[in-house]
Amino acid sequence: MRAVVSPEPGGPETLTLVERNEPRPGAGELLVRVAATAVNRADVLQRRGLYAPPRGVTDVLGLEMAGTVAALGDGVSGWAVGDRVCAVLPGGGYAEAVTVPAEVALPVPASLSLLEAAAIAEVFATAYDNLFLRGRLRAGETVLVHGGASGVGTAATQLARRAGCRVLVTAGSASRVAACRAFGADDGFVYRDADIPATVRELTGGRGADVVLDVVGGAYLAANLAALAVEGRLVVIGLMGGARGELDLGLLLARRLTVLGSTLRARTAAEKAPLMERLRSEVWPGFDDGSLRPVIDRVLPLERAAEAHAALEASDHVGKIVLAVDATLDVPPPGEATHPSIGA
């Protein structure tokens, strides 16, 4: 099978298309013929040598995929060969076949194509877990989503809007803020041009945000805490701005704030399974009723993975960058896959 690896740490040019033996499903696993995958920041970090796969996981990049079941391992029930499936992976998505523990596999929503489904598993799992299970976001509250035009940002915005919350976003340009508003953000601002705490307080009548979902980390720690309302929750899911920051414990105590963090990749299948069941029952119906949609910026063939990585690092996209693994897929021309509007 074809697969993409990064033999040496470096830039996008280090990504290499290689031939690998097709994996075989073990007990409790599905063998999936991959139709499409998507690019995530973790893939970029792995390519740079900054985020090694968990022990025992393939060096093939890719944290999600969509495809069809090709074979069942011993003991698998509830799935059949030919079923459409998508999943979060610890690695291996940039390949023509991958094995997936059946307990974390998800059916592709009936309303979505396999190309579209390749863009939902990682970001909707991350956003749902951190907003609602960890951040305890509730209807009527206000959430600030940093990186609102990113894959996780577009998913978080839709989920929070669907739950009856007010959504504020930051983005890198006015055009990206406008794109965020088009798919559900109530307000937003360019982070380079704003005092984040002051802007959030202005937009919330002085109250602050109930939850901040942050991909930046250390560089934004002080600003994020200052932007929170009393009893606010800061949920850190990325370290683009560093792993260390100064924490004002006095502010933490006085405003009764909570700081949380999580990662998804390193969790075992057993640890991921309850989250996947929540997605299946509580999130997946939103794709069929039109309240949720994958937000796809562009689709490129697998052999252009380096171009996809360069685009992600340039931050010139809105939503997800998808890689078509199955060469027979009908890939839309440039411009036709760009951030569709979200239904009411």
C-alpha cells in the first residue's frame, strides 16, 4: 500500500510517499480501506521531530481517516465488510489501509461523503471533549475560541452554537474572522490587534467569558485568565505559544477559576471509547439535521501531502485540509470545498 512518512525531522519537503505492507486486523480490530484523511497540527509537529507517535504506533502520519471496512478481526461484532467508517487514530491515516479498534470506530453520518467524513473525527472529538466534558460549557454561557478559523475552532464554534452558547473567536486576519462569523461565531477579533482581556470584557458587558478554549498555551496564560468571568474555566489544548507561563494564583483564587488541559492521541482505545460513544449519540445526529457541517478549505491528493502541510503552517486556510487517499475519488476543484455555510 502507499503511505506517507517523514524519515527525517524537517520541513514539508521531508514527507515521503513509500510502499508499506498492508496491516492485518488483530482481535477486536477493523481493517479499513482509507478513502481520505486530514492534516492536523500534530502531524506537523511529528514531521518536525517534536511529537513522536505513542509507543508501538506506526510512523505513518495521520490522526484520522474515513473509509470502508475491508476485513474484521476476531471477536468484532456490529460491523460488516463494506460499512462506511471514520475514526480518530494514534497514527497511520496517511495510508491506503489502517487498522482501527472497533470500540473507537464511528459510522460515517449518512449525509456526508467519505471526503467530508475525513474532516470530522479528530476536531469534533477534541472540541466536544474539551468544551463540554472538561470545560462544562452550558447553554447561555459565553465561550472564547482561540484560532476560530482552524479545524478545532470551526468544530468548537458549531458545537457551542448548537448548544445555545454565545461564541467569540480570535483569528489571524479580518477575512478569517468574517469566515468564522459565516459559520456561527457571534463576534470575533484579530488577536494581533487587540488587548484580549479588554476586548472580551467589552464584548460581554464587563463579565468575561465562561470558558476559554486555547491552542496557544504559555504565551496566552495571563491574558486568558484575565478574560475569564467569575467561576470561569480555561481549557488548554495546544502549546503553539510555549509550554510555560506565569500563573497569577491571586486571580485564580479571587475569581474561583479553573485551569484544565488534555490531549487525545496518547489515550488508549479503552479510554477513548466512552468519548466516541458520546460523539455517536450526541454529536453525529447534528450532521444529519444540518446543525453541524465539516468545514473543508481544500482537498489535495495524498501525493501532495507536503503542499498540505505547507498550507497548514502558513495559516492561510479556514477549517480542514483533506488528503484524498483513494485516487478514484472525485476531488473538487480549488475553491469549491471552502467553508460551507452552516444550517440553522
